[in-house]
Amino acid sequence: MFLLASAALACSTVPREHPPAYKSLPIQVRHGAGTVYNLNKEAGEKALHQLARTAKLEDYWIFTNNQWIDIGVNETPDGVNGDYEVFKKFAKGVVTEYHIHPKTDRTIYPPSSSDIIKHVDLKLGLKQHGISLESKVYDGEGEWTYTVSKDIETFLSLKNVKRHDKTFEELFRETVVTATVLFIDSENNPRDQLIQRYIQKVSDFGVYLTYRKLR
Ligand SMILES: [Zn+2]
């Protein structure tokens, strides 16, 4: 009863917040790749952080040569693919790739094993063209960056080599998924603590994550 009363009170007395500002964000989720945004890096990152709070679908962009380019295709609520032809067309010198994990009621939503594998594949491919790669994901609460150790890079490049009937990629995926399940499913843990434990755990496997909380 008390809860009901206070909820009603909250509705009637607290002024409604302004409608979400995502409609006017300078970067939007768009079906298909190729949209170019002339926006500096900081402004674009800020927009993606806000976008992750309201977006219903994942999407994927790069920042390179002072431009933002949408390279996402097949956008779904829990995945997005990249158009690497568009990527190649624009990539110059240093590329930062970004995607969003739309905010849900999951406690934490770090880069997935496929995000990390994609990062490594892309990084190795770009290296031959003298291009360096940085990878980030926004989850509506903050910013994850992700990369891996040299050993993991080598490990994942040995795609067709099998150990116990599994490719290294499959083994790696299982390892990261195990860590995810271990820590995300443990309830009653403060979010910050879960994040720190998760970062610690995957670093034992050579996956290096950072997390920066954003307002
Ligand atoms: Zn992801």
C-alpha cells in the first residue's frame, strides 16, 4: 500500500522529464551502411552513449580521417554485421570501430566473444595495410574498450588448427562465454563490482577490457 501510494505521488508531483533527446542526436541507427557524419570524435562518442540508452537495435560505425561512417548492416536487437567494403573505402591511418549494445535490464553488457574475435580479425587484416584499430562499445551506462594480448592474436589467427576437435576460435569463445556466465549470473552483486571482476577474469585469458562510466 505504501509503495502504491508513493508511486502515485511520484507520478503526480515529479515533473515529467523531457522526452528523450535521441531523435535529435547527430548520429542515428540507420538500416544499411554508408551514411557519413561530419562530426568530431568526442561529439560522436557522446551521441553513441546517448543512443545506446534508447536504441532498439545495435548498429556499427567507424571514426577515421575525421569522419563518422555507418558500416552496420543487418541490425538486430542483439547483433549487427559490418559492411567491410564501405569500411575499406573510408579507412585511413587510424580507425576506431564502435557499436552499441542497446541498454536492457541485463546487469552488465560487455563486448561479446564474437565482438572480440571480430576485433582481432579486423586488426590483423588492417595491419597489412598499415592501419591501426581501436574498438569500443557503448552500453548506455558507459564505454567499453577491448583488445587482446599478442598471444591471443596468434591463437585466434590459427583458425584451422584444431585441439581436441575444436578450433582455437571455438575454444576461445567458450572461455569468454564461461567467464561471462560466471560473473553476469551472480546476482546481488553491485554492478561496479561485477564489472571489475569480469575485467579481471577475462584479462587472465589475455582479453583486455576497460570500462569508463559516463553520465
Ligand atoms: Zn557487441
